[in-house]
Amino acid sequence: MSNRDRRVTLALKWHHLDNLSVGEIRDRFEAEGIGSYTRSTIRDYLNDEPADAVIEQIEKEHANVRLQIAEREERMFQRAREAEAEATEDEPIVRVVPKTDRVSDDRESPMQWPAWEIVEPSDEDWPEWATERDVIIRFTDDTTDVFPGEEYPLRAVDGSPKYTKEFDGLRRDQDDFKGQAMARNEQSKHLEAKGEALGVYKDRVEVEGSLETDSTVAVDDETKAALREALRARYDQEDTDE
């Protein structure tokens, strides 16, 4: 390799792999004692036809970057899957019970009130809306004494019992559907990003096995020619801009 070819190779590598500008490449040449060159000379180097080895190295570097992105998205996807599996919550349990009041402690005599009794789930008076956890009652035709300080069930206008709800514990580790949906949405985004990262180079990058294995980069003659044209177009644009 001639000295000029070596400078061309270095300029191309620094430009594509280290993202150095024309001025920065010139400064590196000087810093490494290779020589002092004008900006136009550096541009000529970048417009030179890249050697196959340079193209392959550039292509491999780009593929490695894409693979690293895909690996990161895979890790994020797995975390989102774990988040979906762990998306649970403690669901409060409530039950229906008779609404009650309390006889005043200041009352001197018992209060007369319609007698009541518990309704069992097997009873024909058991409401359709009730669950086995609920406490259902019915009033009878008899009356009973309710003494000061004691509680008694209240009646609605139609004479039926009044009900209320009370806390009766927790159901542990119930599905958190909102959290699961968010985790699945995140999984979808990471899978899409992973596919885009690998798909950009799908014609030139072959991933063997899982993402943890090394990648192989195949660069054929047609690809090299296309890359040369892309490089020339890019350098021509840079010359126009400057």
C-alpha cells in the first residue's frame, strides 16, 4: 500500500468510524505526525474509491451498532414482559350488610322494633344480587325489644331492610389489567424498535443464533458498489455545503 493509499484509508476510517469532519481529520494527521494537508486534499481522500477492506470495516461497524441497539431493545422487552407478569394488585373485598343505628344510651326503656332474622343463601328470599359473603336479613311480623346501647337494622320506606357496604379484607395478587396493558404496549414498542434496528441491515447482516452470539457481515460486490455511490454522493454534498 502506497503512502497515499494509507492516508486515504485512514481518512475514510476516521470519517466513518470516528465521525471526524474534514478539519478534524487534518488535525489528526498533524497530531500523529503523518503530515500537514489542506482541506481540499482531505476531501480528495474522502472522494477516493474506498478499498474493499475499508467498506467492510465501515459496514461491520454499522452492523455492530445496529446489533447493540437490538440487544438493548431485547433487554427492555424482557423487562416489560417481567413487568406484565408482576402487574398485580390487592383487590379490596366488600360485602353488603344491614345498615344499622344504635339506641341511645340515655333511653330509660327498651325500644320496640320489628324483629328480624338472617336469610340463608338457600332461602327463596335470598336476593339475586347478593353473594355468599353478604349478610341479608328480613323483618318478621313480630316485634322485639332493643335495649339502650344496642344496634338495630334500619328500614326503608317500603319496610324492607336498608343495606350498606363494608370492607371485608383483600384479595391478594389480583390481575392489574391496566398495568398489564401498559406493559404489553411497552413490549410492542421494544419489539418494533428491535425489528427496525435489525431490518435496516437485513440484506447484509446475518444474526446467528440468539442476540448474544457474534454477528457475521457479508458484503458482496453489488453492495460495495452501492456503498461507493452513497459515499461519493455524501462527499459531493459536503463539498457543496462548504
